[in-house]
Amino acid sequence: MIEFRNVSKIYPGNQVAAENINIKIEDGQFVCFIGTSGSGKTTCMRMINRMNEPTSGEILIDGKNIMEYDPVALRREIGYVIQQIGLMPHMTIYENIVMVPRLLKWNEDKLRPLAENLIEKVDLPISYLDKYPSELSGGQQQRIGVIRALAADQNIILMDEPFGALDPITRDSLQQLVKKLQRELGKTFIFVTHDMNEALTLADKIVIMDKGNIIQQDTPENILKYPATDYVKELLGEEKLNEAKTSYNTVETIMIKNPISISEDKTAYEAISLMREKRVDTLFITDDDNYLKGVVGIFDLGKVGRRNPTMKEIMTKSFAISNDTKIIEAIHQFYVLKFKNLPVVNEKNQLVGLVTRASIVDTIYTNLWSEDDESDDEPLVDEDDNFQELIHEAQGDNND
């Protein structure tokens, strides 16, 4: 456990960066510090590994004051990911990943299997270990930055706005990846961001700061339902506050179960026959154990001509959400990434359901407008052309 006890940080000139901070972070929690520039969020995170040292108060890790640690030894026990990634350009990806384990004098025989295992976790080929950072895209480099922080098996990982410079699609993909890794590995993640959507997506606990003070700390659900101040409401925004009125259940409550899928060894002819039979334009590809492998759309099949390849040959990777994803997180995926539908997988990556835009519309309508609609002869939504168009679009997708 990490504990802040009455911690303050005052820079020269009596500049207060953090004042009387009290926080408890449990083992295995994902905690996001959020606030505007100068709020003190980064200062608090950097005090954990003594990049900044507290002016007063105590920070304890498993009951031991961090000031009792050698600062270099402390930093080697804590993973750290920054926005600028910080990969060494003259080192290969492999050398970057194993940098800290080497500093800790790990046996060299363990390092190659470790790097191969980690790079596979972030969906990059093992051959990339022999490349240099300049040969990778920004998103790929950031994936390496994440697994480098995990390589020495540290229990605490600090992340300082790591995805701020990335495009929305890459950023969202990395958010999902980081959350998945954190759950799988059971590490404690401390994540600094100025993006409330990011905090709501990732965090088990959010710490909202302003002018060096904690304004509110709680679960995302409670902060959405019970914002403590107008400042918190402003950070959340009207859209998020309205979303909080919708169900905070998981997508399991609204997903279509047993979505139409086809095994990866089936041919294009078999796939298009199934599409015609089921009146759909997309098929999810699974193996014999129902693990989600990819997706094939009607236009993919249109490109193969008279050839009859297998699904494994032509499928593309499918973005999926876990069955414990909150409905409001799924709404964010649809809104930001413009997905038509989202396959749902369990903890083993087996396909268990499908969330469509139609199911999202039903949820929003049921929670926001259904009670007002009972006594009207005509539906309230008929007065809103934009909303009606959304319903028509979603209904069309549901028939696909």
C-alpha cells in the first residue's frame, strides 16, 4: 500500500505545489490523478519515487517511509512511463526493454524470454526486438515504453500523461491495453492525466486536484453520481454528467448474446453464404475454442474475387471490449472511435456478445426519456431530428 500522510510540497519562493495531501492507494489499484495545469497532480506522483521530495509529511510504501530508501534503489523498484517515452535511440528494442533488469544484475539467460513474452503481450511481433526505436511508430514506441516499465517486475508503475501526444484511435487502444495488463499482472498503477475521459476509462479510484489540494477522491462511479464541487462538475462536463444518469451496469446487461461468428478455417464462399442467410455484413472470426481472432466484412470478401481463401488469410484484427466494461465506457468507444458495433469477450478472450449502437440508444432512451414519454400520443424523440436519425442509423445496424 502507498500512503500519503499530511504531505506538502513547497518550492522556492513559497510556491505551494501540494498541500496537506492524504491518500491511501491499495495494492493492485489503478489510481488516476487529474487536474488542470499547476494543480499538483504530477508533483504528487513524482514524490512517490523521490523525483520530487516532500517538504513535510510522510509517504509510506508498505509502511516504510520513502525517505529511508536510497533514491536510486527506490526508482529501480518503481516502473516509470512518460509522455516522451524515453527509449534510448542507440539501443535496440530488446536492449531498451531489459535495461532495468540488467542494472539489477538479472541472469542474462532470463532476459530474452522475458522480452519475448512482454512484446507479445502488447501485440507486437518478436522480430521487433531487433529493431531500433526510430523504426517504430509513435504508438508502437509507447507500447515498448509500457512493457519496459513492467520488465523488472516492479509492483508500482508510475505513468505521467503517457498518451497525451497520440492520435485518438492509438490512444484509446493503448488505454485498453494498459488496463488489461494492469488487471492481468495485479500491479499498482499511478496515472497522471488532464483528460477526464481517460481517467473514467482507466481508474479504480480518481484523485481530483486543484491548486495543490485534493478536491475529491473516489471511484469513477461515485464521482459521476456525486460531484463534490462545481469545479468537479466542470471537469466532468455536462455530457458526462448526463451519461451518469444512464445505467452504470456492465455491457453484459445490454449485449446481444452469441453473435454470429465463423471459424477461421472456413472459406470466403462459406462466409458470404452465412452473411446472406443471417442478413449481416460482418462476421467475427473464432477458433475451435471460441477465442476471438478477428473480423471480416462484406467488402473484404468483395476484394477476393473468384478466389476462395480461408478466413484466417483475410481477417483483420478486431477491437473488443471485456464483459465487465461499463456501459458508459462503451458509449465513449462508440462516440470517439465511431465504431459500428463492439464485440464483447470474457477474461479468456472468448467471444460472448455484441454491443450495437441500437442497444446504446435503447439504454439512453430508457434512462433519460422513457418516463416522460408515457402520457404523450407521439414519442418525444420525434421532435429531435438528430436523435431520430441516430435511432434510424442504429436500427439499420441492428438489422445488418
